[in-house]
Amino acid sequence: MDHASLAAQQCHPRNGEQALDNAKAKELLAALPGWKLAEDGNAIGKAFRFEDFYETLGFVNAIGWMANQQDHHPDLEVGYNRCVVRWSTHDVGGLSMNDFICAAKVEQIAGG
């Protein structure tokens, strides 16, 4: 699966869903260039760089709009010319398919 096919999917409610196992998370992560699995295996993240605060803020706002549309929200660390995006699913205590779908959508926002 590539990031375009992941990004084409929509997030779904996590009714009774279990967290993805490490093998599945690593398989999905292979479709997302530059994304890393957290040491505890419960989140994925990537740092993005920009020319200035204006571009950074535009990126953050686009992520915010997408996240609200998907009803799945990241942790963001924002600075003048950078943004670190982290996805995890608190409802399942780890990673869900929604995290990978949204990470792929972030790649599209970033132009990747």
C-alpha cells in the first residue's frame, strides 16, 4: 500500500477497535516516507520544515481543517519554521488505521 491509497481512505469510528500490532504498524509505516514509530510503538511522527512562520502556520491550519473533517486529531509541536506532527489513537491505547490514514493526508498537504 502506498501513501496515496492510504490518503484516499476516510477515518472511521473506533468502536471497540484494538490497537494495531507492531508488525502491521511497521508495514503501514513503510508507505509513509520520513515517518517514524515512537520508541514505545504507540505513536508515529514526522518533522516538517518551512521557509518561515507564514508557511508553517498555513500547514498547521490545513492539518487542523483535515483533522476536523476526519474527526481524528494529532499532537502538534509548532515553531517558527517547523512543525512536528504526531498521531496516536487514545481510544485504543496505541495506533489505529486512522493514524496512518491521517499521516498520509498530511503528506498530501505537505506536497509529498
